Amino acid sequence: MLGTLIGYGLLFNCVGAAATSSPLPNLGQLVWLILAGVFTAGGQLLQLLAAKYAPANRIAPTHYSQIVWTVILGALFFQEYPDRLSLVGLAGVGGSGLLTMMREQVRLCTVRWDPFTRTRL
């Protein structure tokens, strides 16, 4: 999964940057680009570790929290505010993810999970 992301970034982004022939970034921009790369790689590594050690129903709510962050950052930086229909859809997607997590927790309360083998005991 991580290799695909890196391969995509190297191939398509490098080709796109070369095709637009934009000027090279200055030192300040280069520092920001490096920081973005480090944080992206770290986040991907943590996602892989989470997928390795936790059941999927525990990982999914973190993806739903990205919806909230997207709305907040869009409002702060781009003055884009969701309309009522979008808010209903966002609530439906986020709520269904949380409901699934709670349902699985209730369903599995009598079953112990071994976090190292991810099988039921």
C-alpha cells in the first residue's frame, strides 16, 4: 500500500511538475514540502500499523474524522462552507460509521479478540 503511494507520487507528480516547468522552490518552500512529505509518510506508516494490529471497525472512525477536518479546514482557509444537504450527508456517513463500530462492539462483547493474531478465541 505504501509502495503504491510512493510510486504514484514519484511517477505522476514528477512528470506533472516537469511538464509545467515551474520554477524550483526556494528554501522556505522546500522546508514545507519536506515537512509535508515526512508527515504524509508517518501517517501512512501509522495507518499500516493500525491495520496490522486492530480490527477494521476500530480504524474506520479515524477515516470519518477526516470529514470533519476537511470541513473545518475548507472553511478556515478557502471560505467554503457546506450547505444543508451536504451537512445531512456528512452526518449520515459519519453516523453510520460510528453506528457500525458500536454494533460490532456490542456484537463481540462475548468474544475476546487476540490483538496479535486478529482471530477470535
